Amino acid sequence: MFWKRKDKKKAEQAEEVTGTGGTETETVEEAGDEEKTPDTAATADSTDSAKETAEKDAPAIQRVEIPGKLEVDGEEHDVLTNTWIVPADDEGVIVIDPADDAEAILEAVGDREIYLVACTNGYAPHIAGAVAVAERDEAPIALHARELRAWRKLHGIERKPDWEVEGGGVLDVGDLEVEILPTPGTAPGSVSYYIASLGVVFSGDTLVAGNLGTVGGGYVDYTRQLASVGEILLSLPPKTRVLPSSGEETTVAAESENFDSWVAGD
């Protein structure tokens, strides 16, 4: 899937000025074969260096912390949710886990276009602001199909997510390729969003700094969640930043140090 509405807007503006309806596209092609055989190690080092430089030069990801309520088994819990705003290119963003303050989220987005609203699960703190945030720019909303029941409890049946995502899928949004990782455990349809070019994964409730994430202070399916963390999230490059739905960010390397204690149940 590809989403970049401003390409259309630019084309319309160009048509008004020049009278042509074409869209200018810049394509960076791979360099042709050289006569000399490249040094494999040197090429790998160069690639890693270029990737690190690109990650450092990338626009900053914003966090908006939003207080809210989560009801679990009839009991209400106060929560503080991280809504993440990810620059997808110079003009637009992805909003991840829009919590219950659309006004604050839209203020942080500013005049940039919202290309996509992506939810890691269907709990209220992750979807409460989704409709209001998406409506401003007619952005699609992404959610796993197994979270639709939770979605309907909050938003009803008339307004449903536009894209039913699942693990193994890829979304091309702006200049970014967003991989969808299956990370069930806290909810049956929990997913994480991995953006290799930025060196970051948005882990939702599945993994937080120093711990496996909880729902209302407890675990829904600890064994399955542990597998999601060990087999999926901790298999990412060690330097990958982990941006969870609550608390501070961490890294794959840091949380790998804790995994054995989680397996032991400490």
C-alpha cells in the first residue's frame, strides 16, 4: 500500500501553473557495475555508515503523552499513553496510537499532512483519537482485524478502520517503508510497526522499557507475549530504538539483557 496525498496536490498545483497534468518524480537509480570488484567488507562498512548518518539526519519523532482511562474487567485504570508522530517526508506524518486528545495531537502535527493513523491494538488509549485525527486530512486508519471488536465498542460500526493490517505486511507511506510485525499477547491482534530506515520500532504495549508491557497492571497472555518479544522484537538489530505506548524509549540491546529474567518469571 502507498499513501502520499500531497503528490496529488502538487500535481494539481503544477497543472494550474503550467497547464500540464504530469507529476514530476525523482528516481535514484543504483550505480552501474564498475570495472573493479568492490571490497565486500568496505562496502558493508560504508552501507552501515550511510544508514547511521541517515538515521541521525532524519527529522525528529515526536511524542505526545496523553492521560486517559482503560477499563479492564469492569475496573477503570488511569493510563498515560505515548502517541507518536513520525515524519514520513518533508510534508507529512504518520500518527501512531492516537490517544484521547485529538486536539493535542493535531497541534503537534501542525500544518503537516497526516498520511496514516496506525494503531498497535484496539484498547481505548490506542484508538480513542483515531477518527478525529484521521478526519482532518482524510487519512486512512490501520488496525488488525482481530481488534475490530474492541474498535466497535468505542467507535461503533459505521466508522471502521480503512486498512486491516497483519503481520508480514508492508506499508509504503511517504518516503518510509513500514513493516508490520505480529506481536500478539497483550491483545490478539497486537502489532508493532518497524521502520528500518529510521532504526525504530513502535512496540505498543508488547514491550516497554525494562519490562513486558501490561494491560491494567496485569498480563493477558504472558507466554504468547514473551514469544512475540523474543522471536520478533528482540531479533531486530541491537541498536533499534524501541518506542512503546507508555514510558520512556529503550533499545533492543538493552531489553535483550532482561529477556532471561522474563523467561524465568522474575
